[in-house]
Amino acid sequence: MTHIVQFYDHEEALYSLVSAFLADGLAAGEHVLVVGTEEHRREFAARLRARNIDFEADHLLMVDARQLMSTFMIGAAPDAQRFRDSVVGTIRRHLNGSTKIRIYGEMVDLLWRDGNAEGALQLEDLWNDAETELRFSLLCAYSLAPFFNEMAEGNMNAFE
């Protein structure tokens, strides 16, 4: 497994990075799975169209990140078996006999943005565990906003 982690400070950087990652995978004949927000999925699709890539081909699957998370979260924590059933199951179905898949996922980022650091770390571990069952490249992009906010709050508390 290749696990790429990228931080970004504005949406344009995210769109450029992820659309290039997706386009490269599709050009190489890999299956591609995007687990993102509706806004991001819409923009990635537009960027793929602009590159003249048939993003509607059966090699590309886009799913809603929050909806997928709802299938394996119990309260604020991801459940390992439910993650395997829903996420690993989705990957297996999308592979449809292929052996390579590229995945862009922003579920961990959403947990960070929600202030659920513990859930985010547990979900990262589940992604790492999934590599024992599947062969994939995973790109996770994290907005710097929650980290800046946390640092700013910490600094402000220091002056009280």
C-alpha cells in the first residue's frame, strides 16, 4: 500500500492535487474510488472532464464520505468490523476482479474538522489495517484549518 498524506490551506490546492492523482490512476487503467463531500466530488468530476477523461467509466466510483462513515461509526468511534464490511466491502466490489485501486478519502479529515481527533486516529489505523486485505494507493488530504484553529486557541489560552 502507498499512503500519501497531503496538507492544504485552500480548496484550489486540494482540487489540483486530487484531480491529478485521479487522472493518473485512470490513465494507468487503475480503478479509482473517491470518498468525499458532494462539493469535492462535483469539482473533481469537472476537473476530470476538463482533462477529457471519461470520469463516468466503470473504473471510477464516487461515494459520499459522510454517508459511508455513517455505516461504520458507533457514536464518535469507528467500528473495525463495520469498517471492513462497508469500506473494504465497497473497495472489493469496485475492484471487480482487478488488483489495483487508487483511493482518495477525506473521512479522516472530516473527523478532524468535527473536532473528533480520537476517531480520526482510530480511522487512520483501520485504513492501515485494510492494507493486509487489499492492495491500494490511498491519498488523504487534510485541511490545515482545524490545526490552525487549535493552535490559535492554544495560544490565546496562554495569554489568559
